[in-house]
Amino acid sequence: MSKYLPLHGQEAPRKIFAGPRLKRLRRDRRLTQARMAEELDVSPSYLNLMERNQRPITVQVLIRLADVYGVDPRDFMEGEAEQSVGELEQILADPLFRDGAVPRAEMRDAAEHSPALLAAMLRLYRAYASAREAGEAGVLATPDPDHAGARLGENPIERIRSILQDARNHFPELDEAAEAFAADLPPGRELFFALSDHLRARHGIRVRALPLEVMGDRLRWYDHHRRQLMICEVMDQPGRTFQTAYQLALSEFGDLLSETAMRLAPADELSRKLLRVTLANYFAGAVMMPYARFHEAAELLAYDCEVLAARFSASFEQVAHRLTTLARPNARGVPFFLVRVDMAGNVSKRFSSGRFPFAHSGGTCPLWNIHAAFTDPGRILTQIVELTDGSQWFSIARTVRRAIAPWGAIEPRFAIGLGCELKYARRLVYAKKIDHKAAEPVPIGVNCRLCDRPACPQRAAPPALRPLTVDETMRSVSPFTFKDE
């Protein structure tokens, strides 16, 4: 039996049709159908039928795929096509496509059979959306035509988010390097001081905590000339440790960061710099929470984020972020997604090792209790939700703070939503007492414009893919009424 199965007590497996994914695997390995059929112990004709989605991929074939090619069966069982369909629906929700309704079946066909073409369409649309936003902001009225073209490209932040999503927020080379480094640190020493000593001994960098009046609005500042890493006193200990580990990533593992960034091939210099920062942040989290030890503790503690934070001297947000990176083939964690929002619903962070359909614009559904977390700061709220595609998810939500705010200053407030598909919830301490079969999920949408649930009292905008109707004789609980599909 493969080391990847069974999948923690899941229900009897459904029929899995993932022909295009199987074909891509064969082409990536440069195998003929006859060669792959031989290695999977099936006939070439049956492999051909599986690639054309005329036969399901059986459990036996999944086991062979794991044993022969090191593929995790969940890569075939997860709804990659559903995620692509969700992204395509977001594009088609733009008023630009209002007169060209595309049936969901055709979207699914495109996602299954033409993923590269769909990815190109996504990039093109994002570039168009960025250009439109730039035009609305007036930045295209520039006297420098040589730099106008760069302004028309896809937003660099969205580009980096796409790269992270394609990688499932997992970078094994960074994990391995961080794990090896952490293993060589002197035992029994608090990590912040061990890292500070290492930076000073190896790189001549002095780490200092400085007063607020010296640092101003900077939380961290590295002075190249004086070789000093200065950290503001308002940062708590996990924050100071993280910033020190971040500097270690740049100073000692800069070549690895650059090589990884070049492999992921962002299109422009600004995106490459932003990706290096993102990868350095990833490395810092991996030093604080080395993969094998953290994964083992997470499984043992049933993913209790607050106990994990105490054990690894990390913050709740750092632990939640790290949980979205546990995709090592022989030691996978629960595939979590994470989203961070402010009180206005603006999304400032989103990561996923699974297939949660994030919205690329706009806020989140107000029925999701991540917003209720602001009314009960510091307390973990749980919820089972159901999206419009019928998928069910379990999530926890809690407020977090980034740094101490001086008296009279604006204190930024954020809430973290951490969740997974409902089928994984039984592995979480937060869902131990929930009867999953009896629980009634809360129906939510990705956001109002992408949700076609009728009679929602929280609806702030009509669904983009449904014709709006106006009836002078009736007032519904929702301010917008629309025609069904």
C-alpha cells in the first residue's frame, strides 16, 4: 500500500475523472502511452480511455501513480478544475462580458482540456483589469511613454499571489535549507538570541531593539553601511524573531532565494523583488517552525493553533500561515487556506495549499464569521459553510494584532480566517465535538457579485452573471432581485 493512503478515514472514494491531469503528467515525464501503461500495470487502451475521461482513475491506479512517480493521490482527487472554473466565473462576472453568457459546462470543458489556454486568458484579463484601474486612477496620463507599458501589466501583487497559488504555497528547497540550518543551532537557546548571535558571528550584523521615537514608522530597518538590523521596541518577541530570521534569509541564503525566484520566472524586476521578499518571509517562518517538527506537533495537537504558537514561540498568525505550507509529499498536513481581512472586509493576505476559491477583487461574504471575530477579540470562532457550488468547508476565525500601537495612534485590526474542506475537519481539535452530519452549514458566497443565492438579507450588490429584475409591487428581504439561471 502506498505511503499516501488511506486518507485519514475518508468516506468511500468517489469516481475520479482527471484525464487531462493524467495526460499532462505523462507528457511532463515524456512517456508514451505504451510506456506509462506498462508502468501503471494497465493496458494502453485503458490508459487512453482514462486520459479521455471515458473511464475513472481507480484506487489501484492512484496507488501505482504514487509508487512509480511519487505523485500524491490527492493531487488527482482535489478539484483543480473546479478552482479554474471559479476563476473563470470571476472573469465572466465583469460587465465586459455581460452579453456573452457562457454555460458552466463549457467552462468546465475549458478547465479540463485547455488549462494552459485558460491560464493565458487569466493573465490577459488581469493585465486588462490592472490597466483599467490605472486609467481610473489617472496614472496613464504620464509624460513618459517609455514607462507607460509597464503600468499596463498585471498587478505585481496579484502576479505573486498567482505564483504562490500555482506552487500550493509550498517551496521544498526553502523548507529543507531552513530545517538544516535550524538543526545546527545550539540547543536550549531562545531562537531570537541564537539567530542574533549567528548574524553577528557569521555576517558581522548587530541586532538591536530601538525606541519608537528613533524608529518612527519603521518596524524593521537594516542599515547596510553600519551593518545593523534595527527592530522597533513595539514588536513582540515572535515578531522580533521573525524579522531576525528574515534578515538571515537575505544575508546567508540570498542565492537560494534568487534561484527559486528565477525558477518561478516572474515577468518584471518589481515582481522579482517582491517575490524575493515573499520567499524570505517563507524562509523565516520555516526557521521558526522547522517542517518535520512542526508537522509532527501539528498532527499530535490536532492543529491547535494557540498551543502550537506557545510551543514554537510564534504568533497565532505565523502559525496559521505556516499551516498553509505543509505539502511535503511524505508528510502532508491538512490542506488549509488562510485569509486576513480588516474591519471593512478588505483582504490583505490570502494563501492556500488547497483549492479554496478566493475572490480576486472585492471583499468577502458578510455571512462568514470572520467578520464576527471583531466583536469578540482574541476568541476563536468556528463555522461550517457551504459555497454556491455545494462544497462545504470548516473554518476558524480570530482577531490578531501586528504590533503595539502607542496611545492615540491608529491601531490596525485584522481577523484571520483559517479553514479546510469539511472532510478534513475531523482531524482538527476545533471540530471534535461537532456532529458533521447533523450540523447545518451556513450558505455563503465568494462575494456578492459572484454569489447567486436569492433572498440574502446581507446582499450588497446584484450577482454579475444574473439579469437584474425590478418589481414595483414587491419588496424582498434582499434589495436586489434577479432571474434564475
